[in-house]
Amino acid sequence: MNRYIKIIIEIRDRQESDILVAQLSQSGFEGFEEKPNQLHAFISEAEYEISAFEKILKECCLIPGNSSPVYTIEIIEQINWNAEWEKDFSPVTVGNFCAVRAHFHDAVPGVAFDLVITPKMSFGTGHHATTYMMITAMQKMDLQNKAVLDFGTGTGVLAILASKLGAGPVMAIDNDHWSIENAIENVAVNDCRNILVEKRDSLEGIGTFDFILANINLHVILENMGLIRQHLNQSGVFIASGVLESDEEKIRERAVRSGFNLVIELTRDNWMCFSLINRPNAALL
């Protein structure tokens, strides 16, 4: 049986919670639940390494010196992820532009795009600041007949919205088999017939695009920035989130080295959404 570990971490403020989510999501943690003064983090028992986990806590100053860890652990025999999501899942609306709701909600009136997303274990419902900002940023994009890649698609929500905005062809990739299954289901429910969903571990050989969308994390963005530029058309744009405001300088430095101009689009709850504009004649450093 695939057991899970639930770690209850005592936190001091929202910023601390956001930093932990950003760090832990790069270390195998699959789900998070924010509570007053606590962050509940979920990870497969097979993936959990206490030394790696406590290293992150120390870096976030949650275990200063030799003090006791500020967390407790529970073993969960089996998680019904659908039930976990559904118990607190409510529709998210981004103005009159877009609504993201589950299949068990009524349609949201008065929005241009009403998306049905059942998240299961995948990330991307609009509740988190990063997804909300990506949807907001897409409102001003001209995607009509543009080739779009959703890199790290999760639920497929960004690919689905791109398709609804007239993009085509649209490709959605992820390295997690559960996300791929979930994205395929959501694409079908939203009747988006021009989206190709593929499980991929790399951008190698994927073709070129007018827009690449990514709501992932700092490590993946930094590691792939050179490849991202190679897979953008000459005037292509990379729009991303999943990065904390405090990491802006790391993104900016790598962007310059990779031949991009960086534009900060939005900030929300300590997170940022940004665009990297291709500089066609830029020399790589």
C-alpha cells in the first residue's frame, strides 16, 4: 500500500509558508494545506528523507541552532485525494474573464470562460496565487492561432484556457503520469480538441512555439531557461510563475545570460508572475 506522511509544520506568517511550499515542492512533496499558524505537507513515505526535510527547515530558520524540530508527523494509510480537494474546493473567478470550478459546481455566470477542472493530485485550480496570476496574465495575450506549450501542465488548466483563447496548436507536457491522466480528463471535459497532452521529462526535440507557459518552480525554470529559448520562435514569449519575489534576482541574472529581457507582470502573496521576452540577436553569456 502506498502510505503517505503528513507533516504538520508550525509557521510564523504567510511569507514563511510560501517559502516552505516553494522549497518542499522541489523535494517530492505532493500536496499542501494551509491552516492558521500551520502548514500541512504531504509526501509519499517512499519519497520522504528526514535529513533533506530538516535541511529545508533549517534554511528557513525554523530549526535554529540545536532546538527541537517545530513539526509533528502522522502516517496516513491511504489518501482519497478527491475527497481532500472537494471538502474545501470552491470556484475561483478572475474578474469577469475566467472561472475555474469542479464538475460538481454549477456553471459560473458572467464570465467569458468557465473552465471545469477536477484536480485530483495535480496542481492548478486557480486557488494558489501563482495559478491565479498566470490566468490573469493570459487575459491580455493575443493567442489567436498561436502555437502554445504548457510546460508542467498539472491539471491542464493553462493549456485549456489557451485553447479557449483561440490558440492552436496547443501542447501540454508533464513528467508526472498522474498529472498527464488528469490533464487528459480535463481537456476532454472542456471539449478542447486541439490540445496534445504528452508525458515528457525534457523539452528536447519538442519543436518551437510562440508562447511557452509554465507554472512550475525556480529550480526547473533556471535549469531549463536555455532550452526554453531554443524552443521559442524569434518573437516568442515565455510566461511563468511558481517563483517567489525574493528570487527575482536569480531569474533576472539567468534571463540575461540566456538572451531574454525580463518583465515582471504581477505579484501576489509573495509570489511573482513574469515574462521573458526573446532577444533574437542577443549573445549568450
